[in-house]
Amino acid sequence: MYRVLHAVVPPLAKAVWRPTVTGLEHVPRTGGVILASNHLSFVDSVVIPVVVPRDVVFLAKSDYFEGPGVRGALQRAWFEGLGMLPVDRDDTRAAIASLDVALEVLGRGDAFGIYPEGTRSRDGRLYRGRTGVAHLALTAGVPVVPVGLVGTERVQPVGSRLPRVVPLTVAFGEPIEVSGRFDDVPLGKARRLLTDEVMAAIAGLSGQEQAGAYNERTPDA
């Protein structure tokens, strides 16, 4: 079922939204890699897998997989067709375990998508990155490709029932390599330095103002 859905969902979404994509050559075609993106909308986790020519695994909040009735079944099929895995973000143990899931994905040579801000920006600014992205990159020894999304917040604004067809841009930056760069740096400092480097690259791609503070998750985020 997954392969059937995965063969249908991305081409359909790409045909509808027709996003403008730049820098796709920076995404390695094989091997473990982290795609680290800004986060403006829940559709971000749809747009990135749609345009990348290889499977990208994202963790999505479990609410997306638990809706009732026909609508819930369709939504669940949509997210499963994009290769997303559910995680309960209100369960601390589940959130910690999600890092192990990410390392497993990277360890088998797949691409893993992550939002270092932790939750979507509600004011359009780029918030400070949390160091989970650096933890994954340094532990797995894989590069980080920064991603800048523009326009996804207009696809389905808060309060809107149906998605809209609006101009979207997805920009991929040059891979940030980690191998051998932080061998003599204390681990905590290495994670912070790498995370800040990733966020600066994302800001350069998205054009967002950097907030200089962490974003806090709201109930509907």
C-alpha cells in the first residue's frame, strides 16, 4: 500500500502546486543525509518530499494519523504515502525515542527531514535552532542540507478549511559536512556551533528575519 500511495501522492501534489525549486543538485542521491528546513506550515512536510527525487522521512505529530471517519482515513493515507512516521510530541519519552528513529533512518542510508526550530513559525521569523539536528548529524556522521521554504504558510492559513494553490519556492543549499570538523571541540559546543551554522544557511535561503530566540509550541502548532 505504501508503494502505491508513494507513487501517486507526490506527483499529484507537485502537479497541483508546481513549486519553484532551486539547488536540488545539492541533495545527495544516495546515502544518509539530513534535510534541515525552516517551518512555516504543516504542508512543509508535504512539499519537501514531493520535490526531492528520493524518499525523505519526516516525523509528524500523531494527530495527523488518528482522525476519525473517511476524512481521517484519507489524511492518514496521504501522510503515510509521503513516508511520514507518527510521533506523540506531548510524550517526552516518545520525543526522545524519535531521535533513535531518526538515527535508524540515517543509518540505513536514507534521507531524514527535520525542523530545527522545533515548531512552525507563527510570525514568519526564523527562530533559533534546537541542537537535535546537530546531535543527529554528528552521531550519524552525515551531511546537513539546509532548506529554505517560501510561501507555504499561505497554502492553508489558520482557520482555512481547504488548501489554496499559491506560489511556492523550495531552495536547497550546499551540504554542510561534519566529518572531522569538530573532533577537538567539546560536544555541547560542537552541537551549538553546527546548529547555528545550519540556521544561518537556512536564513540565507528563506530570506527570513532571525528572531534570536527559541520558538514555543502552541496547542495547534
